Amino acid sequence: MATQIIIPVVVLGIIALIIGVALAVAAKRFEVKEDERIPQVRAVLPGANCGGCGYPGCDGCAAAIVKGEAPVNACPVGGAAVAEKVGAIMGEAVDNSMPNVAQVLCGGNCEKAPRQTEYYGLKDCNEAVVANGGPKGCRFGCIGLGSCVSVCEFDALHMTDKMLPEVNINHCVACGKCVDICPKNVMTLIPKDQIVHVDCQSKEKGKLVRQNCEVGCIGCGICEKTCMFDAIHVQGNLAVIDYSKCSNCGACVKKCPTHALIKEGRKVAPRKGLKPVKKAAPKTKPAEA
Amino acid sequence: MRIFTILIAGVFVNNFLLSKFLGICSFLGVSKKVDTSIGMGIAVIFVMTLASAITYIIQYGILAKLGLEYLQTIAFILVVAALVQLVEMFIKKSSMSLYQALGIYLPLITTNCAVLGVCTLNIQNSYNFIESVVNGAAGGIGYTLAIILLAAIRERAEVSDVPEALQGFPITMIAASLMAISFLGFSGML
């Protein structure tokens, strides 16, 4: 009885041993010298394999950084802290540019921009958009079914009880997954120190915007006239902020008649090197209605 | 003559991918580009041929003599896994780009049932040593043929006007099934 068990075990063990030794010999012969910095860089990367850097996972990113194809701050997730560590390994100075953060460019929650049709399909924005662009009247606004929330791997997005996603900027790493999945392009990545936003994406004429949403941008152009820094312009019935010029002063926010412009409550460091461009009062273009 | 028959049967009639449906995972996974599928095919030919030879020796030299034929599967898996490791080291040494292109599918040859299948079939059909090796090589060549053909079709499909619902894997599945049907035509040959 015992031999029936022992013999097979011994035989298999011997076969495995021979193969193991052969493999060990082969491993020595076919050894490939890898750049030793690759595993070092790989070790300081977050390891989420989110693909936010555009490379296939953290291994791919590490290899690209060591090869010099990617900058040392290629990882959007790690931010400045990781970039510094990677820079130390690579012996390069780090370009500490302001990190990005996700922003919801729509203020039309279920009270301000109510649904105009009932939608009973899958709870997924990309499914709902197939049905005549979604249940909301506004063709550009957030559908509010939370596809961005479910795709976020960093717990940075949550639905408010008014059916709009909300970004937790402390958790957001700007991987861009929510931007990719949103069928309405409501999500975007903007510099983290930008606190004045146009909370609207609608390029409809003002009258239609008003019909569909209480807080939509009607393209009146008051903000453009108010801005001292030439940072906000109406393009196609929609105010757009040039983040490189905006000083976060919030003058436009106070003047906006529909409250499509908002200023976040949090404090950010003032931006340097911005000087008011005092414009001569422009010929008032009549607001398109 | 018998060897020639085995060769033709392995490549066309009993093609592992298209008539036995073994090894489908890598068949669909690595067939995006002709270049990588050629590399994958060569790796599989190598592994299948060597595995056929070594498993034959193990089966008749060790297991049969000791009356341990029931250990066939586990011993064969051991051999196949080791061979794949060897091939992986070799490819990493000789062609880094091929190594990266094959990616995860290279170690997956370990679990490629076509390799284990060819070893088991050699024993089942009671081939002798030469016939086993030829059958292994033929299986590998058949695999390579099928995967290169599919890769070429997929490269064409990539630039064709495929209906949105069928883009990507669906059209690949349809192409693969049509290939399987056309390979059915070879079954009358032998």
C-alpha cells in the first residue's frame, strides 16, 4: 500500500528535480541584463495599473520612464510625491507643474434641470444616451446615472442626492477615466488651483438653455465684459475660461445672471504673473436670445 | 507514407484550433498582428515538438515501465510548463520586442490545452517516437497556419467598414468560425 503512494511521489519528484535543475542552468545561460532602474522605478509607482499614464500598467510606465520615452512625472496618480522619487532614481529634476483634477462641468441637477422623459433602462449613462440623448431636456448636460462614479477607482467621485456627480479633489488623481467614459463630455481635467468654473456645457441658444435648465450659460457675454484678465470668452453660446489667464478673482461669478458661473469655497494660492488687461468697453454685441 | 499522412492530418484535417478547438485563448488573443502571430506560432511549434518527444520518453521510458500510466497528465503538465519557461527565457534573450509583443500569452502556452492535447493524443493513438514528434510538429504548424490566417483577416477587418456592433471581437469570432467551416473541407482528404 505504502509503496503505491511512495513510488509515484518519488518518480514525479525526480522528474521535477531534473527539470528544475535544467531550468536553473538555462536561466543562467539565457540571463538578460535588465536596466536595474526599471524595478526601482516600478517600486515607487502606485501600482494601481490604471493606465492613466497611457502605458500598459505601471510596468510599462516604468520601462518607458527609464528608456526616456516618458517624463519622470508621467504618472498622474502619484503626483508630485512620486515624481520626486522617480526623479531621484533617474537623476533628473522634476517639472512640478500644477496637478490636474477632475471637474464636473454641469450644474443642472434634478431640481435645476429636471428630466423631461422617464428612463427605465440600465443605470448607465452610455446606455441612456442611446435613447434620444438621455432623459434630460438639455442635450449637453449630465445624465446623472453615475457611469463616472462606477469607473472611478480612487473613490473620488460620488453622486449627490440631486443626481450630479461630485469630485472629491483630495482623492482625485486625474487618471481621466471619468473623462473617457462620459458620453456628454461633462467631465474634464483642469488645474487643481482653478476654482472658478463655467458649470455648463450647453452650446444651445440662450432661449433653449433657459427652457431646459435654470443654471445654464445663455452666452450673454456679461462675464466676458466683466473679466479684467481677458480670461473668459463666449464661444458658440458658451462661456469658456482660459485657465492660463484666469486669476480666480470671481468677478464674473458675481455678474452672471443665470449663476452658471461658480466659485468654489476652498482657498488656493494666488496665481503669479497675471496682470489685469484693462479693456476699453467693447462694442456690446447684443446677447443672443 | 504513414508519417506523411500524420503530417497532413495534423496540419489540415485535425487542425488543433479549427477542428479540435484546443488553444482558443491564444488563438484569439495574439492574432491581432501577423508579426506577433508568426512569433507565437513558432514558439508553439517549438514547444509542441519538444513536448511530444520528451513526453514520449517519459511515458514509455519511465511511467509505463513502473506501471504509473495514470500519472500521465500531471507529468506532461510538468514537462510542458518547464518547456514554456525555457522558450520564454530564450525569446527574452533573443528578441525583446517579440517577448513584449507576446506578453502574457507566452506564459499562457503553459496552459494551452493544444500542447497537452498533442502529447496525450500521441499516446492515445499509440504513435511511435518518430510519429509522435512529427505529430507534434504538425500540430504546431497547423496552429501557426491558422493563427497567421486569422491575424491577416483581422488586419483587414481592422480597416474595413465593420458594423459598429460587430467591431472587435465579434467579427473575429465570425471570421474564426468561417475558417473552421472551411477547414472542414479538408476532412475528406484522408
